[in-house]
Amino acid sequence: MKGIVYALIVALALTMLMPFLWMLSSSLKPQSEIFRLPPAVIPPHPSLDNFRRLFEQTPFALNLFNTAYIATAFTLLALFLCSLGGFAFAKYRFPGREALFLVLLGSLVIPFEVTMVPLYVLYQRIGWIDTHWPLLIPGTANAFGIFFMRQIIRGVPDELIDTARIDGAGEFRIFTRVIVPVVTPALTSLGIIFFMSSWNSFLWPLVLLRSSQRLTAAVAVARLQGSIYAPYDLILAGSVLLTLPLIVVFLILQKRFIEGIMAGAVKA
């Protein structure tokens, strides 16, 4: 019975991997061989020429850098603000706390498309169009991150915080020296979610960014496709470079990601 279950799991995993394997294989082929039938899973003459031409014909290296620094800066700032907000909602008592938290949760059901037009008008008036600021600042203190950290920080014993206060620690020091070390696995999990979300963001950068020097990698890959001709060899090469960093990040941090998601107890 176990053998059948394992065989089904392997078959399912291979099914999910096939699109990526085809993309990786095709990125090593010239345009003429990509759609040849029957398709060759292993390229007969693999070459990195597609990657070379991608960097020579487009500012893709700069686009990748834009994506990396936007995703990294957004993740760090979002983790800081969301953990602060979660700490406040979890451990402080203030008038209107529950009502404010309900409003925060209610904002989760508002589709982004509803707010996209008024946000665009606002950013146009303050001169943020074709800049990276709208991709960095507005979404950092988001409702999901605050809710996630509130649920985690609620499990931190109040005795740890009271002991730190008796020792003379200020509130911000309690946050950095007591709360953050305890909830580090959860912060890692949330950080992976934020990083992947920012890295894969497409619609908002497509709307906001104009110049090729400021594009993120996802938008740059999409713009390779013209109205008549699509250089699939370059598109697939760019897609591989866009996907590999996420796979590497997840493989390195997968253990902490699972620990953070499964966190249900706090070790004192």
C-alpha cells in the first residue's frame, strides 16, 4: 500500500515539475527547435546562447537587480512593520482595539483591482509614476502580515514581557530582545511569503513602470513579446532566470518556513 502511495506522490511531483523542466530544456534550444515535434526533453545541442543574447539585447541584468532590491527592501520593511503591528494588537490594551482589528481584517476581502485606479491617480499626483516607491512603501504594513504576526505573538507568555519590564527594558527593547527572537521562525515564513509575492508581482509594476531601466524582471520578460513576433527563446531564458532564485530561496529556508507555519507553541 505504501508503495502505491509513494508512486502516486512521485507521479504527481513529476507532473508538477514538467512545465519547469520543459521551460529549462527549451531555454537551452534555438528558436527553431523549441516547438519541434516530437519534443526533445534533453536538448540535442544545449547552448547558453539564449541567455547571452538576452543580456546583450536588453537591460535584463538591471531588471533582475531592480526585482531583487525591491523584493528584499519590501520584505525587510514589511516584516518590521507587520511584527510591530502584531505586537501592538497582541499585547497592548487600548480603546477601540477590537474594532480596529476587525476593520483591518475587513480590508483583506477588498480586491486589489478595486483600489488600483484611485491609487494610480494618487501616485500620479505625487509624482510616483515610473518610480519604485509605490512598490516599496504602501503595502508594507499589510493586513495579512499584521494578522499573521498577531496570532503568533499572542502565544508569547506575558511573563516574559513583564520580567523584561521589571528589569527596566523599554517597549522597543522588549520587542527587539524578547519578541523577535521568539517569533523568528514565523518571521522567516512570512518573509518568504512577502519575498515571493514581491518577486512575482506583475500587474502593479506593469501599470506603474514605463522606462526599460526601471522595469522589474517579470514585466521585462512580458515586454519581450511583440505584437507580431515573440522571441520564445529569449522569453524562456528570462523565465528561467526569474524562477531559479525563488527555488533556491525556498530550498535554503524550507525548514524554517515549515517551522514558522506550524508554530503553535513558544519555547521559553
